[in-house]
Amino acid sequence: MRVASVELRDFRTYTRATAGFGEGLTVVHGPNGAGKSNLLEALYYGCTGRSPRTRNERELVRFGAQAARVSVRLLDGAAEHELSVGFGAGADSKQLIKRMTADGAPVERLLDVEIRPLLSVFLPDRLELLKGTPALRRAHLDQFVAGMWPARAATRNEYSRALAQRNALIASIRAGRASQATLAAWDRELAVKALELRSHRETAVSLLAQPFSRRAELLGCTGEVTLVYKPRSRAADEEEFLAELRERLPGDLERGFTGHGPHRDELAILRDGRELRVYGSQGQQRIALLALLLAERAVLADERGRVPLMLLDDVMSELDGERRELLAQELRSAGQSVIATTDLAHVPGAGDASVTRLRISPGAILQEAIAA
């Protein structure tokens, strides 16, 4: 499955525009502020139904317009598919409505659509993944697990439901409306799902650790860079996890919620044993994030035979010539990639016949070349 083209209507700075993509590397170039990031955002939005840059979808609608729409055309061999997302004012111009379709049929979530391509996105704003709260890294790891083993995505949802039920019960016990004896059933359910979720994450990190470290080194991150999963629980089985919950129950009742379990775990990125988010420079953090995304791409390709579409914005600016060449080689090795840059010279091989090129000027996309 690959992306053939994307069509934008009243999205960000674009009134109406269309862009085509080749099977391999596409380079999007133009001056700062021309709309390169907006094009990458639209492509992500059209494939997932959400933005990688903002939670406020009102920002996606062009100033003066009532609604935005993105349509993505996909090719799977000879078969053609379409994903579409529209967002904006309804008939009464007051209520905001979001509509998503796959091959013309309405869907609740594009993330659940089997035909959609996997995506991996590098944007300057995504440094928050490294620098932000552990919840961001847990969510990212869980998304990777879902990409690797789609059936395992249910475990995270089931754990969240059991956790919500236990938290509600703890609040009732704290308020004197329920007995501690009623906790046993939800503790057991939580234990089962917690151990499953921890196991899925541990397996994913074990697959990613070596490819991540290798790519971080190749891209110029000095020192020993490692990816480490740090679970709160050390329980070997359900009974040990239940014992941990019982030991921490007084604290849970005092706080009013469950403070122990995989919802408090950490995915740590270390450099020489110290957390990169605290002790690393922004350049090192950028390289580590890029290395993580490339490692995920390689593992998905090896284990599932599916290579995510990579969207990379402003990724070459802090790499030297040798590292740019290494990155370009990896991107061209398999799958589709779209890279945005202010200068074509920053992307080795950008002028090759095998590379698709798009030139961006404010509100417009010029298709310079499209590789066969």
C-alpha cells in the first residue's frame, strides 16, 4: 500500500491543491513559510484523521473558509482506494462536524481502517516526545505495538477500562459508599491486563533496542545511546501483582486513584546511562528521535513486511554531509518517504530521476518531477 496523491481544500494556507508522490523518496522544497509543513500535516491528517501538530482542528481550516477537506488516494498493486477527512461548520454554521470515509463509506476512526498506510512523522514539535511527560512515550510505544501486532491493541484498551473501574471503586470506598472487599474482582482483572500490556511493551522494546542504538550512532549521537523500558511492577505473575496492589492500597485510598501499574511505566532514552531528555542537547534529542522512528520503520518492515510512510520536516538542518547521505540512503532503501527542506542541496540525490520533487510557493504546489 502506498500513497499516490493528496488533494487539499481550504486546509491551512491552501485554497485548493493536489500533490502526487512516487514509490520512493519525495522531496518537498520551498522557502520558509511557504506551506511545506502544512502539506505534510495534511497527508498525515488524511491518513489518520488527526493532526500531528495541534489538537485544535479549527486551526486546520483556512482563514475565511467554513470547512477543510483532505483526500488521499492509495494504490495497492492494481487496486485503488481513497481516504477522506472533512472538518468544519455544519448546515447551521454553528456546530463543527468531522466526517471520515474509506472508499466512500463513513468510518468512526481511520486508525481502524485496514487499508490505511502506517505512518511515521518527524516534526520539530515532536521533540516533545522525548522532552515531555512519560505518558507521551507510553502512548507512542503502545501505537508501535498496535502497528506490529494489531490484535494486541485491544489489551491497552481493556487495561484502561479495568483501571477506570478500579479508580471509580477506590473513590467510592474513600467516600464510604463501598467496601474494600469489592476490590478483589477488579484487582484481578487489572492484574491480568497489566501483565499482558507489560509483556507486549517489553517485546517491542527488545526488538527496537539494537536498531535504535545503531542508527543513533550512525547519525552522529556520541556516547552509548540506549532504549530502556522501565516498568513500575516487578511481579512475575498475577499473584505477585495482586500483592503489590494490596501493599499500595492505603496510598491509593489516600490519593483517590491507582498509582501502580503500566500506566505509570517509562520508556527511557539514555546516553551513557543518563536520560537524554534532561542531559542531552537539542541536537542530540533530534537525532535520537529520528533514530527511534527509523528503528521502528526497520522493525515493522522486517517483522510485518509493511514499511511506514515517513514524513520528515526540517530534518537535515542539524546533520553534516556524511549523516545526510546516510539518512538519504536509508530512506531510499525501502518504502515511501516525504522530506521537506528549504534547500534541495541539503538532500543528497534530490535531483535523481528516482526522486519525486514538489516545489512549494505560498498556497501552491508545483509538481516538478514524479518518479515512475
